[in-house]
Amino acid sequence: MLPTQKRLYVAAYHQSPFGKLGALTAPDLISEALQGLVRAGNFQMEAVDVGSVAGCLTPLLNDQVLLSGLVASEKGMEGKPIETVENACASGGQAILSVIHKLLLGEGEVGVALGVEKMRDDEGKADGKLIGKVLGTASHPDDRPGKLFVFPHIFAEVMDKYMKEWGVSEEDLAHVPTTFYGHAAHNPLAQMRGVDMTVEKIMTLGGPNRYIAEGLPLKTFECSQISDGYAAILLATETGLQRLGIPKGDTVELVGFGQATDPLSTSGRDVLRPAGAYRAMSSAYEMAGVKPDDLSVAEVHDCFGIMGAMAVEILGKVPAGQGARYFVDGKADVNGGALPVNTSGGLIAKGHPISATGIAMVGWNFMQLTGKAPAELQVKNPTYAASFNIGGPICASVTTVLKTN
């Protein structure tokens, strides 16, 4: 159970489409995220006690820090405890944890967590080299030399190690993004919803699909997207739900969470069995009083296809080295899978606006557990949902477990 006798609930969720949001500024993104959340939950902003906002890349791409001040600029949010958090690609998950901690400590009864990111210009174009450079700042300086695109290169090395250690083929791992593209086809908010992806296409080099780094197996179609996007979530105690006027039956309970951090550098540690990631997931399960087989659905951090395979292992569904086979066998598919994974389309096909990602994982699980996912993606009679959000080279890990009421 949670560290105190308090019970916490996810009461509402709102996100933008992921992909291209035009000329919106950081203040615009924050305002639209919060106003959309208010509409989704049908509550008044004045009912919110605390907040936390993530915008990992806004200082580097949008010349904007102190996002908490922009949140406080919304009518009804002024003068409240709000902070800006950064934990690389786990920044959104970290914002949720910050609100959780405040509510459990008694600093309030209602809180909002949001994440915003604008990674493309006003015309929707992406500067790949610039994005690669700014994202690379979330790696250890010693891991950067010789890597034009730092993170794709690092995860290409992880993929290479995985294949060699477990005897897994490129074709096996191609089933991971193929599964997620299949899910995204039915998600109206997904960036790549109109793209028909197959294992054959991923295995065929040419055009935009190429190897990321010479001598390494990761290909373009196995990478997550460069995305604009925002996401916001409303959390409340039982007292908070009464204040909001939201029936408990319209919410889901947040019954477990975890956080752990591995060393930043990938050298000198076992990146195929990241201790912190496993610990964070185990902590969430223990707090929730559940086991991996109790899950009905999961949203995981597939920044690259290899992480989708490893995430299934970290979730505890299969031993290390068998994650790729899980996808080959169709067990992650929403249609008849043992545990449907990333029914949203994941980072690879739904999109990856860095700081919105961790929020969106929990938000999509909320939609699944409340029966609000698109019909083609809705899991039947779900009970528990888990999320696994990472930052850096499998460094920062944030996890949650939600339960239906």
C-alpha cells in the first residue's frame, strides 16, 4: 500500500495530438494543457492545491525556463506550490511523482502534473542535428565522443549487445515497432497513425530507413519520433475528489509507484539488466500488492525498439533476453496478447514529446482502465495497468501501477 493511509486517484487526463503543433509557444502549450484538463475533468482551477511541470528541452529549444511561473500565470493557480522538474525523458513521470509526494505529505488534496515540449519549428520541420545535440546532454560526457547522434548511437550499442548475448536477430526485434505502429493506426492522437509498418519494411534499407551508426543494427524505423506535444493529469485524495465533485467511479486508483537511478555512463554497468529499472518496477508492484501477471495493460518507454523488448523483461513478464520473442509471438498485441503493451502506439508511433511522455503513459493507462480508449484498442475488463518511464541511457526510471475502482 502507499506510504501513508491516504489513497490517491487519477481523476482526469488531457493531451494534445502528438506530432506538429505549429506556432504554439511554451506559454501557449501550458495554457492549453491546463485548460484542456479542466474541460476533461469538469472542475475549477481554484480547486487545485499543488502542481508540477516538466519541460526538459524548453531551455535549450525554446529559450524558456521557470515553467512553474507559467503554470502559476493561469487564473486560479497563482500563489500555489509548483515547481519545474527535469529528469531527461523521465521528466513527465517525475512531475507525477512530485505531485504524489506533496499529496501524501498533506500539502494539498488536489494536484496537477503536466509536461510540455515543442521540438519542431512553427512550420513543423525538425532540426535533427540540433535535437540530437540537446538530447545528448542527458548522456555522460565520456559516452559522447565519436557519436553524431548520441542517443541513437548508444541504444544501437545496447541493441548490438542484446543480440549477441541472447542470440536474437534484427528481424526478431523488428516485431517491436511493427506492433506499436499497428496500435497507433487506431489512436487519433498518434503522430504516425497513417503509416502502415511491417517487419519487411523495417528490414529493407533505403530512403529514410537506414542504419543509425556504421556496424550497428539499429535502423531509422526503430526509433521514436521528434514530436511537439503536451499532456496533463489530475490527481486527488478522497477528500480532493469530494471537492472536485468527481465520482470515484469515474477515476482510477494510483496504488503503486517507484523510482530509481542507475549511473549515467553506460560503461562499467550491465545495461541489459539495469538494476535501477528493475528496482523501480519491483517497488511499484510491492506497494500495489500485485505481480506482473495481475496486469491487464502496460505503457512502456520504447524510445527505440530494443527498449520495448527490454521493457517487457523489466515488467517481469519474461526473463532477460526473451523480450523480443514476446513480440514475435504476438503477446504484446492488443488483439489477443497475453499483456497488451503500448496500445497507444508508444514513443515509436504515438510520438515522443520528451516531457509529455511520462504523463501520457499514465494518462493512457487511465483511459484504458476507465474504458475510454478507442474501441479498437480498448482492453476488455482491465483491472491493473503499469507504466515504465526512463530518462537517459536507461538511467532514470519512474514507474506506476493503477487500479480500477
